[in-house]
Amino acid sequence: MRKTPGWTAPLCLLALIGGAAASCAPKSHQEHVAEMRAKYTAELNGFVIKSEPVEPVEPVEPAEPAETAAEPAGEGEGGSGAGAAAAAGPLDETVEELPLTSDVVLDILVKNQNDDNLPGITLDVSQVDAGKTEKGHWRVWVDTSQVGRGPGTQVTHVLPGVDYQEGDGFQVEVRGAVPAAEQGEYREFAATP
């Protein structure tokens, strides 16, 4: 039988204590947030498009000089009345279609499986076309201070000025494992503990 040196047992005990101490070390704020984010989920219940026409901005022209006097109504070519209407010709019935701006109202269900909650989390939102090709991407902050453990809480978020086309869709997620280099784009990682 081979004997082990007398210092092996104390060395093993020291390594065990060191490993236990390292595992009990307090977590950084970023580690704590990453751990809690992993227990959040978000799913899109639906969305509503609110479109409004964008009024064109016309340049302001200087006022006409006051030197020319207006002709009395009914006299000359530029007067008002039936003679003027006939001179102007038929009404132009073409209506210029104004460009639309669309706000997208997202209805999101946020679930938290932690015993505690974060004040808010950043969600990744994607806009996809009918062929599922991504057209746009946003990172949106939602308040989760009242989202406790349980079946989830409905939150609403508005994406302003979206280029929406018929057939487009939206996807929402709590991104897992955010790399340290990108954590600055997620507000919860920057918050002080």
C-alpha cells in the first residue's frame, strides 16, 4: 500500500474551502440581473396600427404687394361669380394621397418566475414582412416593478412612426444571455443595485 504525504489532506481541505468561498462570493449587479432576466418571458398578444396622414409642409410665400386693386365682382376675367367659375374651368377632382405615419400599439404579456422582480426589463422587438424577413428592430424598456411571480401581467408599448405595410408582423422576446459588450444597450444592467 502506498502512503500519501502528510500535507495532502490539509492541501485538499484548503482547496475545498477556497472553492466554497469563491462560490459564496457576492454576485455582481450584472450577474444578478442576468440571472433574473433568464426567468422572465414576454409574448405578443397582438398589435394595433394607428395610421394618420402626414400633412405636407408648404413653404411660406411673401405677401402680395398691396398696389393692385381688386376688380369689382363680375367684371373682367378674374372676378368672382358665374363668369369667374366658367373661366376657371372644371374642378380638378384628383385627390393627392398623403403619406401615412403609423404608430404600432403592442399588447405584451410579461411573465416573471423569480421570487422578486426587476424594476424593468428591456425587450427585443422585431418587425417582419409577410416572408418573415426582418424589417426593423427595437429595444424597448417596460416597467416590471409590479410584475410578480405568477401567470403574467399585460403591458402596452407604442412604437411611433413605423413603416408598416399590410402583412407585416411583430415578434417580442426577452433576449437570453446578453453579451457583456451589449449590456449597455439594456437599461436594467446599467441601474445601480
